[in-house]
Amino acid sequence: MWLWLFGALFLTMLPRVASAQFYNGSQMEFGRKRVQYRDFVWFYNRYERFDTYFYRGGEMLANHAAAYTDAYIEEIEQRLETRIDDKLIFIVYNTLDDLKQSNIGYMTGQQYNTGGITHILDNKVFLYFDGDITHFEQQIRAGIARVLIDQMTQGGSVGSQIKNATLKNFPSWYIDGLVSFLSIPWSTEMDDRAKDNFLSGRFRRFNHLRGEDARLAGHSLWFFIAATYGESVIPDIVFLSKMGRNTQVGFSYVLDLSFKNLINQWEAFYNDRYRLDKNTSRLPESTLLKEKPNKHFVYNRVRVSPGGRYLAYSYNEAGKYVVYLKDLATGKRKRVLSRGNRLNEKVDETYPLLAWHPSGALLSIVTIEKGVVRLYFYHVEEREKERINLVNYQQVLDISYSPDGSKLLLSAVKRGHSDLFIYDIASGSNMQLTNDVYNDLHPRFVDGMSRILFASNRVSDTLLPSMDSLKGLGLRPANDLFLMDYPFKGGTLRRITRTPHANETAPLEVGRGQYLFLSDASGVTNRYVVKVDSTLAYVDTIAHYRYASRSYPVSDYSRGVHDYHYDPRSGMLAEILFHDQRYYTYYGKSAQQFGEKGLTNTVYMDEVLRKEEEEGGKKTRKRDRKHFVSVYEPDRSPGLPLYDRWGEGKGTDSLSAETPFLVTPDSLLFAPEPRQDLFKPEDKRNYYVQFSLNEMVTQVDFNSLNYTYQQFSGGGSPIYLNTGFNIFTQIGVTDVLEDYRIIGGVKLGGALTNNEYILNYADLSGQLDKELILHRKADFVYLTGGSSYGYAAKFRNHELLYKLSYPLNRVLYVAATGILRSDKIVYPATSPQELVRPNVVRNWAGLKGELVFDNSYKLMDNILLGTRFKLFGEYYQLVDNTFHNLYVWGFDYRRYDRIHRTLIWANRLSGSSSFGTDRLIYYMGGVNNWIGARFDTHTPVSDETHYVYQTLATNMHGFDQNIRNGNTFLLFNSEIRWPLFQYLINRPISGEFLKNFQIVGFCDVGTAWTGLSPYSDENALYREEYEDGTLRVIVNVQKEPIVAGYGLGVRTRLLGYFVRLDCSWGVQDQEILPAKWYFGLGLDF
């Protein structure tokens, strides 16, 4: 019965799934394309130690990057006790979305590289602006640190890079954690996330951490080492790790303790700190949106509708975000918008933005799609959407409505800095309110429409007239709250908070002169209320008022508030908190939600304050070398008393404008010290394409490049997709922006006979990618001339391919390829018969079309998650006076699902068929890259079908090649992949062998055939021929065409190569065959 079910599966799956060309068995080129929605005209500035590249709208950012790098580069070099050898290259993008459109880092075909890949260290640093200038500066520091660390661990010369890339691979927690430690100071947000990881026990599973968790764990470990043993030990640890080719060696030699004991000390250090914090606060008591939300969902926005009937919220899953609307009266929810793809790459959590119209009947959603900021209006009752493009802004960071609903108040990015704008919905016009380098975030209309409340890191309440006055000025990371009169006529703002050590964001009006906001003043982000009162100061021609403000906490949560919203009309409060490794959304009403709470500082915040007191309130600190301090200026409005929470403990109610600010401690040093000579940008230059060495691949290999199919060799011996031992060398050069690429490669066979040569040129500068490929291959093979005798020959193939690829989105693209191919069979003069045999030359022209989908991503080698598929069709025409053609179509569908952590279930369904006057034969059996492949000569090959090309249909464990053959095949593969030691051991594993060791259980089912179906009488499998002199007998036999295989195998990385060893049993005609062993190289199926 299962045989018939398999046949039914074949019929149902044909029109639905997709595949690629089976030039190399099951090894397919999938991958994603970069979508470039517009052309970028690039410029650059040249300096002594670095260059900055930018395009329209990014000159301010490039100048800021240059000034900041000039002030910082020597600092990080001295901290790591090394110096950057070559000139740095900063490539500045206006937005993260623009960066994702670039070709930086894009290379095809890497998933099947079985050896080490070396990317030449060309010192590129890629920057983007997310609306926060301090985040931009963090990227600069991180880029410089990463270049230095890569230089320390991989070496500066090409030879040392090749050696290290093949034999050593530092884990992400080590490198990413160290870069983070050197570039991003420990903060309340980081402390809050680390607290949850330690108290939940997640960091005890150190070896299982991925992505941001791995970076944070590594940062906390380096932070602990610096605090306990001094930062000066870090360069020695990195150097000895490189020399010992083991990350644990450096820790052991320098710190004089085992890595296990170091991890125990690290855990004890943080657990002791956080247990003290744990007992001083709590979590919200209101209703949960979901009792147990998906741990892979990042809930990032929540908004309560006016009147409190609806709750709009959004979450992001690895780049795919969804907006839902929940009716709190009925409990029903509706999906309003879904955008993006699950790509497991840098996620822009700015979007989507949500805002309710004052009527409560309209929900506005802001996204960025195809490089354009888009504003959606969702009508709640009609359930319909409208869309407009906001073309005047590079990014929009926050939106809110005016009380009359006619205008939108925006925090948006224009010319490389965030400012405030008024957008008139009816006319589509906009008015800019601020224009300077400071962050202006979370604006809201208050007091009707007479004022605007917003958060900013500006150091003065006086608006500076132009950007030029800010050259050389260091910028602080923390935001305070400001009031602006509307309409704004220039002059000064009204500062209502002043806390240089605390970050205050997301203000909302809850009553006249009373505002709700978020602050991390205690070390955990909680809700606060600030009350602003005015008293008459004096009267001349008009009355003058003096303002005072007082703020206090109204929540005392143990975890920081990620986002929140409050509706004064209904009293409904909604907020998002991260705890127990998930994002929880709470909502509800509370009569005491604005009652003053008593907060206890975290251990981290106590250390910050103690450090400030030790500094004695000095405004700056003198150091022997370039360093970073926060720079503040007093408000220029005399007599403006302000309330500061840090005065509470001293019994004060307010601080005057002349009160000096406290200096930030070393752990919060951000901005470069102002230079006496202001930094002067160099002149802008036009960018022209220049090539440099980008890629070098050297590896032992057992596979061919195979850009098209291999010539048919008669079906009497193993086919030569696997050419045996060869040395593969490839060198690539690209321009700075990697829009143009030239790759040359050579494969040298063991006897220097089966050689290949490749030359590839790619133009990726536009949305339509163009590639030109020249390929030459030679194979020395043993042909079978019928069933009586064989003869030797040499195949020589020359191919010219021109490929056009057009991405439909980030995960789906179509491609078309034109092919010219010349096949030559040369018979060596080894006998009189071969001496007179003429050489055979065939010239073909062809076309190929592909549809490719790939949203998969790699957890580790051979462990993937997601889906990928290909669908293709090919046509070949012989270029001569005869009519010979070949049609090929096929599909390959693969799905990788997580069972638990890194234990995954991988499934693959593939098939292909050829037709026309000539055919392509598929040999089923064996595995890819099988070293010592064997061929089953007992399975007949149809002599009635004119085959011109051949390939493998793998994997089919338990058999030799050619257990089944034909011009059509269908194959199903299923594998359970279990990285044993990575899964079971919580501590970091030294050595690539154990780290990549995997146990794989597999099962294969499939068949290949000639004719309409596997059971057709035309199938050559059912005929056996016997000859005796002039007598030829054909016997019809009964066989089951479908075969199966199952077994167990191991995978690991050995000397830089991913090796496979399988033991399997074949099932044929309902009989289990003896065990068969396979050894080979390669990833995936």
C-alpha cells in the first residue's frame, strides 16, 4: 500500500513544489538575492587613516563618522595594544533598509563549500543610521574593534588568514561579546536582559546560546573579567587564544584558572547581584494578552484605542512583523497587516509604528517597504486599508495625532538626523520644527494643541541655529523631556526633567500639567509621572511665570517596560515587559496606577552612583590619552527651576538651571572629548569602481563544478560527477561596494587529467543581476560501446553562460540563463581501432528558467531552519543540420523544522524529467561526494532511448549508483539531525570535531524510470537481455521499481572539512539488503 501512496504523492506534488538543476546530484544553489529598489550615486572622503563612503542624504552622517573615528581610533588601539595595519573603509547607509539593499557580503554557493573560506580583511565597516546618533557612534566603535580583533585572531597576511580560517573558528560569544564590550558600555537595558537570563537559568546553557543571547553572554563575561582581573589582561587572552588555536587556552594561561572555574565565578558574580535585586520589586498584576506567548516573537508595540475598546499590537519574528487588532469587548482579534520575511538577520524593530486617530475609528500604521516609508490608514468598522507614501523622510521613528485628528506629529529622519515634523494629512504638506544633530523622539501634543512634549538628548534648551555650530561637540546618550510651544516661533524650549544618568522616553499626557513617561533612573525601566506647576515670577509689560517640576515612579517592576500606552479617557493601560525569556503584554484598568511607588536601586545603579560620588561631582576627568566623557551645558534660561529626582534623597524639591550636572562614570563613557581644533571634513569625491582581493578558497575536494550536465558515458561505470581527489583554488576580486565581482578558479585532478577552469563576472549594481560565466572541463572516462566491449575517451566541455536574475522580494527570485555549449569526445590512440576513430564534436544552444525561494537560515553547519525550493525548466537545441533537442524540468523542495533547540527534522522532495529527441539519464543510488563510488552494472540502461547527458539522483542510501535509472526520477529524503555534544553539554566546547559532531538518522524512498510511469511496460527495469552469438533473448521480469534505504550516520568537521560517514541498509523487492558504508564530504542532503 505504501508504494501506491508514494505514487499518489508524486502526482499531487508535481504542480506544487519546485526544484533546481541536478548538475551535482542533490547539491543545489539556493540562496537569496539582494533587492535594490533604487540606484545609489556614491561619493567618498579620503583621510589619512580611513575613508568614508556615502550617498545622497548621508554626507552629514559621513562627516560625523569621520570626526568620531578621528577622536576614537587611538583609544581602542591602545585598549587592545595593537594598531590597524591598513586604512579603514567606512560605508555609510542612511537607513538599515538601504543597507539590506546593498550587495555587501553577498556571495553565492557558500553553503556547499566543504573547506575553509577566507574573506580577505579589507577593513570595511558598514554603518547605518536608526535615528539615534549614539547608536550610530556605537556602530563606529564596534566596527573599529571588530577590524582590530579580526586582525589579531586571523592575521594580516593572506597566508596566515588561509591557515587560520581553515583550522580555527572563534565562537560568536567570544568575538561578538568582546566587540560589544569594547564598543557598548554596560547599560540598564543590558543589565535588565542579563538579569532575566541569569535568573531564568538560560545562561547556564552557555553552549546553546545564539545571536543576541550569545553576544550578551560574551559581553557579560568580558565585563566580569575586566572588573575582576583588569582590562589589561584582555589583549593577552586574545593573543594566546590565537596562538593556541583554542579559545579556552587564552583564559587558562592568563588568568591562571581553568575555563570551567572561570565560568563558575562568572555565574556566581551575576547571580549574587541579581538575587539582591529580585526581592525588591514585582511584575504587573493586570490581564495578560497571552498566557504564554511564543518565545520567538518580539512584541514591540501596543496601543489602546481612545475609549479603550480596542487594543492594537504588533510582534516581529526574525524580520516578519504582524499587526493585530483585538476587540476587548468580544475578545476577538483580526490580523490587520503582515510584512517582511523570516530571515534571521539584522531586524529593524522600529517598524511597524502604530497610532490611533482621536475618534478611535482609524488606526494608522507606518512601515518601510521597498525603500519607501509607507503610511496605512485602517478603518476599523469597514476593515479596509488605504496607503500613502511619505516620500519626504528617510525614516519615521514615531507618530501621534493632533487632538483634532487633522495632523500627524512625527519624529523622523531627514539629512541624517532625527527632528520633529508636522504632517498635514489633507494637503500632504509637512513643516519641520527642529533641525539639529540631537535626537528628538516620541513627540506628543499636550495642553490641547498649544504645546509639544518630546524626549531629546540635547544639552541645552536653546535651539541652535544650524548644524555647523555642533562640530566637535560630544553627544550624550540619555534623553530628558522638553516642552515646545506650538506654533513654535523659535527661541528656547522648556526642560521639565534633567537626569544625565537616566534615560527618559515615551511621554504621554494624563492630565493638564501631568505627564507619564518611562525612566531607568533606578536601574530598571519603570513608569514615572512628572507634574509641572507654574507660579507668577514678576510682571513688567506682561506676566512672567516660573515653572517647577516634580517626578516620581508609579510602577515598581522587576523587569523593564519595553513599550506602553495609556488612554486617559478610559483609564486603560497596556504595557510590554520581557521576563522569563518571553515578551508579555499586559492590559487593564487600575485605580492606583498613578500612585507613588518606592523604588530601590539595582546593584548596578548603586555602583554608578557610587562612582559618581567618588569623582566628587567633577564635570570632566583628565586622562593621558584620548578618552570619552559626556559633555553637558547648562540651560541658557536663567531662573528656570527644575526638579531632579537625584535631589530627592538630599531633601531637595528642585534644582536650578545653574546646578552642575554629574559626570558619567567609566561604564557610561560615550562621547569623545571636544577637540581644541574642530574637525574639518575633506572634500567630497566621486566614487569610481576599483577592484581589490575579496575571496580566496583552497580546499581538497571530490566534486566537480558542473554548471551543466555531464556527457553520457554509456552506463557501464561510475559517472564522474565525483571526479576523485582534486585541489580546488578560487580567487575573487570585487569593488568596494561589491556591486561588481570577478572570480577565477581551477580544479586540478590527482593525475592532472580531470581538470576544470572557471571565470565568472557578475554585475549586481541594479535590481537585475547579470552574470557571465566561462567554464572548461576535461574528464578522462571509460565508455561502454554496447554490452560487448569498452573504450577510453576524454570528454572536453566548453560552456558560456549568461544569467539574468530578478528578485521579486528578499526570499524569492526568478532567473533566466542563455547557454552555449561545445562537447568534444577525443579518443586517444591506444589501439588501431581508436587511432582511426574520429573525434566527436557537438555544439548546443540552450535556455534555462528558474524560480527560487529561500527563507532558511543556519544555526550551525548542517543545521538549518526554514524552507527552500526551486522550480526550473531547460531547453537545449543541437546547432547543426539535424534536429536534436532536449527538454528538462524539475523541482527540489526542502523543509527544516526544529524539534528542540538544535535537534532538527529535515525533509526533501525532489524530482525531474527529460523529454525530446534526446534525453538526460538519472542514475539513482549512493550519496553525494561519495569517495570510492561504486556502480551497479546489473540494472539495465535502455538502448531504445537516445541519452546525451547524465547525472545522479541522490541520496539513496543502501545501494550503489544505478540501482534505478531513467529519464525521470522522484525522490523523498528525511533526516533527523542531532548535534550531540552541542545539544547535551552546556559549557563551551573546545575543538571543531566535538562542536560539529552530529548523529543523523535518515530514510530515503524513490525511483527512476523510463516511460510514462514507474510501472509502465516501457520501463527498461523490466527487461533483461541475453546474447549468445547470433541469438538474442529478451526476458520480462517482475520487479518493484520503488526502492528505499535507511540507516544512521555521523557528521563532523575534521581539519576544516565537513565529513560524513553513513551505515545504511537498502530495501528492494521487500527485502532488506546487507549494510553498506559511505564516506564523503559535504553539507545538507
